[in-house]
Amino acid sequence: MKEKKLRILIAKPGLDGHDRGAKYVARALKDEGYEVIYTGIRQTAESIVKTAIQEDVDFVGLSLLSGAHNELFPKIVELLKENDAEDIVVFGGGVIPEEDIPFLREKGIQAVFTPGTPIKTIVDFIESQRND
Amino acid sequence: MRDLARDIVLGKTRAIARGISLAENDSLGREELIDLLHPHTGKARILGITGPPGAGKSTLADLLIAGERRKGHKVAVVAVDPSSPFTGGALLGDRLRMQSHAEDEHVFIRSMASRGHLGGVSRATVDAIKVLDAAGFDTVIVETIGVGQTEVDIIELTDLVLLVLVPGMGDEIQAMKAGVMEIGDIFVINKSDKEGADKLRTEVEYVLGFKYAHEMEKMNPVCMVSAKMKQGLEALEEEAEEWFQHLSLSGLLEQKRKERIQKELKRIFSAKIHELLDKKMDFYNNVEEWAEMIYQKKVQPYRFINESLHDFLKKESE
Ligand SMILES: Nc1nc2c(ncn2[C@@H]2O[C@H](COP(=O)(O)OP(=O)(O)OP(=O)(O)O)[C@@H](O)[C@H]2O)c(=O)[nH]1
Ligand SMILES: [Mg+2]
């Protein structure tokens, strides 16, 4: 059987307007053969969750530089749960201090990638979560 | 499958999304789902938006969604982007321009990768439209990139096509004359804030004038729009409404939809026969040997083919 095509939403919650990193990851994942949906900057948690559900993605990758990750990332995981969509795997990236990572992991963010992470590491993570 | 179909008809978002994925991945139960949904289809207006890359299709779709919402209609969008032929990946960015509606529960947007189908329209797109129609959306907008002749497909799955053109396409106007212009119901000249829009309009009207030299009343509307400046939208919406009214009152809509089913039947039958050939006749395992026989001049090619086919069909019907 052929492998299921994985769909990934790359989203930028919060107020910072720099999406170079998010776009880079989106493009790199496309080049790795994934279907990537990119929705641009300044997305609310609600709109990210609604988008993830409508697009029926397997993963949501959140990118944030503004420092609000400790509120926004868990909020998105929470909202997915409220919408019976906890099977969607959430990972995060951006400028995130090392000491925040355990907290985010505990809140259901399955992986956190800091700047400079090779794309291969992200791909390995995605493939390790494949559930078909 | 019954539960999924029921939830789709009830308009439950997760179910609608799942139904589309099921079709897209050609998963088990796809045919059953479409069969269950069939009685609930046929109510939505299906509007196609096509045109060259970057013409402003998504920006226009965003404004059309807003217009439909003002009328109290529920709207769904299927936005198709090409998959990379090399990696199979796709960057689906149409939605970016429509995110202002992301929190509106009566707007459903789905990005689809073409997955190897030229022109982007595939069976999965057809199925997605059916799912959204059955889910009770009043209007379903389908955005595809028109490339070459493959975009002819879009007429086959929509009731009305907006062909979006922009100034500065250069040589593309030539290609357009050669057939692309066959596909639009309404011609939208977008980016009319830019230089060259009036010239393009004259050219388009000139080509249409030729086509309808003896029946000017049938000539397609040409609308000047600037999606960026939000100009020309009311006129476009009015033309679309009028076109729809005309289609439904004249019986043309019914005829169009029946023709669509005919084309679909042909496509599905062909695909199934192809599958049969592949699986039951074991074509791909035998073909090398058959080629060898023909190469060695041991058989006459047509005689061999006709006899094999005859034997196969006989065996199948027993
Ligand atoms: N000047 C001008 N720019 C426009 C107009 N409409 C759209 N654009 C711009 O054109 C670019 C492409 O717009 P999109 O709506 O993404 O175009 P598209 O046809 O959906 O593009 P693809 O889906 O990639 O083929 C964007 O930068 C828009 O802001 C317009 O009326 N005038
Ligand atoms: Mg677009």
C-alpha cells in the first residue's frame, strides 16, 4: 500500500510579523514531499485550530518569535482537544528558551525545534509520528 | 460510513473534513460515502475561479466569500494548487488570502494538492465538491490554476466559471485566443488598478465579439475588477447572479449538470475498465511476454489483441 500523504499546517500565532523562519520550514517540508498549508502571520489560536480541522491536517507546526509561546502553544493544544481533534500532533519552533521546553512538552507540544535545527530532524520527528 | 455521512449532512466540520480526506486518499468506503451523500447533493451553486498563476484568484475568492456571507449564505472553498512532480510535496498558499474568514463557522476552506493531475482538477476535487454540497453550503467556490488546455476540466465540475485575466500577460493573450477563452462564463479583468487593463479589456471584447458576431446577446460579460482596491465587486456579483438566474430559468443549468454526470460516468467507467485490465487480465505482468511474441512475429498484433480480449471478456462473464 502506498503511504498516506501527510498534511501539515504551518501557522504563526502571536503578534510578531517575521515569517522568514516559518516560510523556510514550510518550503523545506514541501521539498520533503509533504503537503504544507501556510496561513501567514498573526493568526489567532481559534483560527489556527479551525484551519487545522477544516484542512484535516496530521500536524500543526507553530512558529513564534515574540515570547508568548508559553500561553499560545498550550492554548492551541487545549482548543484542539475541545474540538475532539487531539489526534493532530502539535510541534513548535522559533525563539524558545531551553528552560521552557519541558513545560511545553508537558502541555502536549510533542516537539520543540529551536532555530538552526536541521530539517532532517523535523522530518525524522514527523515520520516517527506517522500512525497509519 | 453511515455515521460519517450523517454528520456531513448535519454540517459537522470535522466530518466534512474527514469526508474530503477519505476521497482524497481514495480510502476504503469512498464510493459508499459518495452514494450515501448523493441524495443530498444538487443544492449548492458551484462557482469556478480560474486563471494564470498570481492573477488574484484567491484575493477575489476572499471578497466573494464576504459578499456571500452578507447575503447570509454559507460558503465553502476548494483551492487547488499543483503538487511538485519531483517530490510530490505541495505548498498550499491560497488560504492565506482568505484567513479573514477563518473564524467564521459558516465558511469552510479546504486546500488541495493536485497530486499529479495536470491542471489540478482531479476526481478528488469532484468528490470534495459533492461532500460540501451535501453538507449544506449554499455556494461552493473552486479555485484552480488554468494551465494550457487542462483547465477545460473546470467547466465539467462547476455551474459558472470566472476566468480571471490580468494586464501584462504578454504572449498569454495569444494562447487565450486559441481556446482558453472558450472556458469562461464571465471574464474578470483583475488588477484593473494597473496599466494595460483597458487595453486587455478591448482585446478580450474583440475576441468575444468574433465568437459571437451573430449573436451578441449571448456575449459573455467582461468585468473590470481590482481585488486589491476592492473595486468592481458589486458589478461582478450582479453579473454572476444574473448568469445564474438565466441558467436556471432557461433550463440550461439542469442540462449542464446532466452533461456533467455524463462526462463523469464516462470517466468512472473508463477508470474501472482500466483497473479490470490491470488486475484481472494481469496486464503489467503479461505485457513483456506479449511484446516478445509480437516482436518475434509469432502472432499478428490485432488478431492477438482481439482474441485475447474476447477470451478475457468471455471468462469474466462466466
Ligand atoms: N495591483 C493589484 N494586485 C492584486 C490585485 N489582486 C490581487 N493582487 C495581488 O496579486 C498577488 C497574487 O494574488 P493571489 O490572490 O494570491 O493570486 P492567485 O491567482 O490566487 O495566485 P495563485 O493561487 O498562486 O495562482 C498578491 O500579491 C495580491 O495582493 C489587484 O486587483 N491589483
Ligand atoms: Mg491562489
